[in-house]
Amino acid sequence: MQGYLIYGLPIIKKSDDIASLVKSLFDFQDGDVLCLASTIVAKSEGRFRKLEDYHPSDRAKAIAQNTGKDPRFVQAVLDESADVLLDEPFLLVQTRFGHVGVNAGIDQSNVGADRILLLPEDPTGSAERLRAKLGKDCAVIITDTCGRPFRSGVAGVAIGWAGIAPLRDWRGMRDLHDKVLEITLEAIVDEIAAMANLLMGEAGDGTPAVVFRGLQYPS
């Protein structure tokens, strides 16, 4: 297996054609797995918002008092959430597309003052559209960084995918001692997303696209 960082992508703006941009910088082959940071997908889909456009509810104001967050930011999180799982000391929510994470994955870095960037509205739909434009039998994974229960630090996870099964089912297989596995489901897309995040880096690294070649993955 080989991993390739795609260098040379411009700062992504609304309506930019990410598939065409990555195709101009990398020669894709069937079986490749393209991993894209959720930030560039969200930017291409115009998911920027201004904090001044949010009008905090009483609930948002109460949560903001307990968390130290801007109540407008809290309102943005509530607007993007289907369920609030924890509202202090931080906001842990389920997004409308089913992802569980802190602050609904809303980003305040690399977007300018008083602006925020929401996650893609339908990341799996985004991955499917991107895959269709690649012109090869590839998989696409949209990644984000997320905390883990009872572990310090964040790791890359998949929030949308296409052309790849999210899980590999090991149930019914036998281990080295001929014991039948009963519960093991391997989170393939999350494992690949974590590898991609390791290559992409964080903050100002500016390499939001990675291609893996030679992976054997379930489709």
C-alpha cells in the first residue's frame, strides 16, 4: 500500500470543482481511495456562516454560560444538531446526518474572524458526487478529526464515503486457535481516515487530500 499527498490545491472557495482539481494534480487508477478533509468539501459547498446571523435562544444562552462559548456559536451548534448528548462542560451532539462529535464539527480555524464553517450537509452524498466525477472505479472518503471516549487527543474519522463498505465483517471467521469470531466488525473507513489524517496534518499544513493505492477494501 502507498499513500500520496496531493499537493498544489488552491484555497477552496464556494462552487469550486474539487474532483476536477484533484484530477488535474493526480493520475487516478481503479481501486484508489481518495480521502478529502471535510473542510474543503464544506467550503466548496458554501457552508460558511457569519456569527452575527445567529440569534441565540434562551437555551443557547444558558449553555454558553456553562461552557464559556459565544452564545451565537452555541446556537449554530444547536441548529446543526438532531440531539444534544451533553451540554457541559462541552457540547457533544449528534448531527442531522448522524455523526456524533463535539460542537457538531463546526470549525472556527482558517475561516477568518467572526465566521464559522459547518460540516457538509450530507457528507455521504458529497462523496458519491465526487466519486462520480473522478471517472475511475475509486472510493472516496470524507474525513474529520474527532475525539475518542476515554482517550486524549483527536484522530481522523470518516463522516462520508462512497465506493467502499464502512465495515469489514469478521464474524464467522476463525482465529489462530480455530475459535469462531462472534462480534468483530472492523471500522475500515475510520481506519483509512485516521491514516489520511496522519499524512494531512493539522492547522496550516494545507494538504487536505490524500490518495491510497494498493488497499484491499470491501466495496
